[in-house]
Amino acid sequence: MELGQRAGAPGPAAPSDAAAGSGQAAASGPAVAASLAGRTDEEFRAEIRGWLAGNLTGEFAGLRGVGGPGREHEAFEGRLAWDRHLSAAGWTALSWPAEHGGRGVTISQQMIFHEEYARADAPARVSHLGEQLLGPALIAFGTPEQQRRFLPAIASVAELWCQGFSEPDAGSDLASIATTARLAGGHWEVTGQKVWTSLADVADWCFVLARTAPGSQRSSGLSMLLVPMRQPGVTVRPIRQLTGTSDFNEVFFDGARADADLVLGDPGDGWKVARYLLGVERGAATFGRQIQFRREFDDIVAQVRRGRCDPALRQKIARAWVGLEVLRACALQTLAAAGRPGADAGTEASVVKLLWARWHQALGELAMDVAGARALVARAKPDELDAWQRLYLFSRADTIYGGSDEIQLGIIASRALGLPREPTPAPAPAPAPGRP
Ligand SMILES: Cc1cc2nc3c(=O)[nH]c(=O)nc-3n(C[C@H](O)[C@H](O)[C@H](O)COP(=O)(O)OP(=O)(O)OC[C@H]3O[C@@H](n4cnc5c(N)ncnc54)[C@H](O)[C@@H]3O)c2cc1C
């Protein structure tokens, strides 16, 4: 992912503009959307399978298998056009309720969509942070004005979002957030630094966790602000990764402005909104990716079938297949439990996150076993890696982003098992006078 510093005011396109440049969109849009109501699962599957087969053609044909974690730099403009094409045909915001512009499809139909999407090798989405993370939070916590302002632009892929939580001294210990925001002259002024901000270089907006109550400590006094990225007070710098690419960035807010009413939830209630968002990020928002895992697994199995397979490798592959089946069952169970009274979505999401992150890392190691010595050599330049090499390297990040493994285990220890809490870290000592 290439990075550019952003400047200038945000200019949201009208939803109807979103599919501009996609000649196929208009014909397939409303007709598909209207026809889905009351479809059985089989009919739904046939509908999405047929639509993907008929639309991953022409200008979109070259996008098959493109993009995704570790490869966000690939064909960005083409993937953006594809996302808008999907939207125009009514295939975005599937899980949102109809009254918020979503499709309100059933849980099994959401899974079917992901399965068919992966099966067709359709490109990785570029608008997922808005649709899958912020969208549900806007529906849960947003004012009617905020919902009207932002949801249509997310669903139509007119505006892209990024997530501004982590800071240099606030990652696992998110409550240490130091970015501040104060109300001045009818708007918030945001000052501080975020880090590891995925897709910040292409985002129009960022949902930013900031300290709005001066002098507040830990999780109190935080607010979730909706901050435009394209303004002079925002600077974005890429971070180069082990894969040689830049999927994420540093973001500097230097008096960046957001209108006074752009707080999601009440001012001071940011921790509640952040926890909700993290639950979505660790659970439901990962199911599409988990289904992509099957494609990676099938690719490895296909390779092994063509050659020799020693008994130890057979065991590893069988074990990976069992893990994949467990993930699928878990995903269905979590989706079914969403919204059930008494369900602890946060704990369930931590279990799901632990399972898929470890499984996926093990798959990367399995891919290296199967590739053998050739896995050690890059194709041409140091950055030109094949799919398995990228899988292996990028899956190192799986047990970190969305909250590290240790943090998920801590949540399960406290919330599922009622074990005594870890001691809260002491606040950092104030610097001595006269020293930076
Ligand atoms: C690919 C990728 C994309 C990301 N995208 C975003 C994004 O878009 N927006 C965003 O805000 N953030 C993003 N992040 C940041 C991510 O959320 C953080 O990296 C993560 O929360 C860990 O924080 P940290 O990196 O500061 O590590 P630290 O918190 O410094 O942790 C370092 C190590 O110490 C361990 N540790 C820390 N605390 C404890 C404890 N209490 N008990 C036991 N062990 C502990 C951790 O498990 C970890 O192994 C992304 C990260 C990655 C890798």
C-alpha cells in the first residue's frame, strides 16, 4: 500500500456517484437487490455465484485473488471500483438491518456470501473497515443524523474509513491513550499520534479514540471521534513491513478538526464504544477472512496431492483440516449468538480470535514445510514473494492485530473464568522539569 500525506477538505460523494466508472453496475444493481427478498439459501447461493461469475469479467477479470493482508498495495483503484460495483448491485452491507440501508440477510446467507466470494477468488475489499467495523457501531451508538450522514456513504463505498486506536504507548494497554481532543469554537481539535493504522493512506475518515476529559485516567474521559483525514492537521506516514510492503501507517494529528457533533456515543463514553468495536473486529468481522483460509488450505493440499507426502506431513495437513472445521463451527455459533440476551460477545470474540490466529500461523508454517527449500528464496527482488511466503510472513501479525493472543487470554481469564484481575500498570512518572 502506497502512502500519501493528505490535505484538503473531505468531499463525500453522493451515494449515487459511488459506482461511477463501472458500466456494469447500473444494470445489475437494483434488480438484484429487489429480487433477493425471501430467497432460500440455495437460491441465494445461486444468485451470488451467478452474479460473481458474470461480473468478475471485463475490467474486473484481472482482480481475481488480488489484495488482502500483506498485499493491500495491489490494484487499489481497481479494487475500489470493484467494491463500488458490488455496492451498486446491492452486495454490500449485507448484515446491516434494512432500515439502515442494509440487506438484513440471514446468518447462513452471510456465510454463503463469504463462501462464494472466496470460491470465485474475488478481490479483497478495500471498504471493509467502514462496512464491517464502524457501520455496526454507528447503528448501535450513532445519532439518527450520524447514521443518515455516514451509513449510506459507507454502503455505497463513497467514503473509506480507518481505525485510530493504537498509539506508540497504547497498544495492548489501550486505556493509556494519550491523544487529546478539546472543544474549541464549535469543533474538536485533535492532537496526538496513532500508529499501525491500516489503510490510513487511502481513508477519507478515521474513527479516533481520544482523551476528551482533561486530566482523566485510563478508560474514563475517552471519546470516539469521527475525524476527516483530508485536512491540513493530519499527516500520514507509511510503515514498511517484513513483507516489503506497507499495509499500515503512522498518523499524526496536529490540531486536526472534527465538527462538535461528530462524537460516536456520548462524550466520555468512548471506552464503551471501543470495546464494542473490538468485539466486532475480533469476531464477526473476521469471518470473511476465515473463509479465505480454506482457499489457502486447498491450495496447499492440491500441491501435496501432486507430489510425495511423508507421514508427518499427512498428520499436519489432517490436523489443519480439523482446525478449519472447528473454525467454521465456531463462526456459525458466534454469528447465531450475536444479539442473544446474556451472550458475552466480547469473550466469544476473544475465543474466535485466538483460534483463527493460531490456526492461520500454523498454516503458514505448513506452507513452508510443503514448499521446502524454495521457500527460502524470493522470486526476483527481495519484495517479490509468492503467495505462500506472504502467507507465512504476514501471519506473524495475526496474533497481534485486533489485540494480541496474551490480551485475549487475559479477557477470557477475567470474564469467562472470573480469575483475579491483573494489576493495573502504574501511571508513567511525569518528566523532570526542564527535560523533554
Ligand atoms: C497488521 C496490523 C494491522 C493493525 N491495524 C491497526 C489499525 O488499523 N488501527 C489500530 O488502531 N491498530 C492497528 N494495529 C495495532 C494493534 O492493535 C496492536 O499492534 C496490538 O494491539 C498490540 O499493541 P502493540 O503493538 O503496542 O504491542 P504491545 O502492547 O507493546 O505488546 C507487546 C507484547 O507484549 C504482550 N503484552 C502486552 N500486555 C500484556 C499483558 N498485560 N499480559 C501479557 N502480555 C502482554 C503483547 O501480547 C505483545 O506480545 C495493527 C497491528 C497489526 C500487526
